[in-house]
Amino acid sequence: VPDEISVVSWIRSPETETFEEKQGENISVPLGAQAAFIPIPKYEGERIIGDVDVEITVDPPGAATVGYNIETVSEDGVTANSSPASIYFVESGTVSIGATDIINNVTTWQQFTVGE
């Protein structure tokens, strides 16, 4: 059972097509950037085998929006999925993104500074 969730953050600036891995307690990103997250379960500081289902929380609410991965578009509608998790930063300032392992109730936070 994990006692910690580590998050790998992949960031794509609005003007680029590629994602770059970013690390640190506070990651600087431009307004409109997209971030994708890989949650890594850990126990006593060590990586453990397995995957976790996480729920993403944005603080302050409204500063970022969760992206949906569009799978198909047809005359009947759109099929989309929110996994893997990604968000778009839509307000400048300090934004914290929480990733909660919904089964084990373990949360980790990553802080971002969103520029203009």
C-alpha cells in the first residue's frame, strides 16, 4: 500500500507540440500550458510496483481545467476520456495541483507559477 504518491510532470507550452519533463517544488509555466501527470506509488520513499488511479484537484478552483482526450468524433457525438490526467492553466498566479490516490486516500501536491 503506497504511503506517498510522486508525480512526474510533463509540460507543453502553447506554442509547441512537444512535452518536456519538469521537476521541482515550484514549476514555472506559461499561461495556456498543458500539463500531463504520471502518478508513481511509493512506500517509505521507494518506488513500488503498480499503478494508481488519481483524482486531480486544482487550487484555486478555476485556475486550471482538466483536459479530456478525444477518442472519436462523429455525427452521433464525441467519445472522450479524462485518463491519463492532463490540465490546462487558464489563470496567472500560483496554482497547486493535487493528485489523490482514490483507493488509498494519499494526496500529493505540485505547485506551479503560471506567467502571462
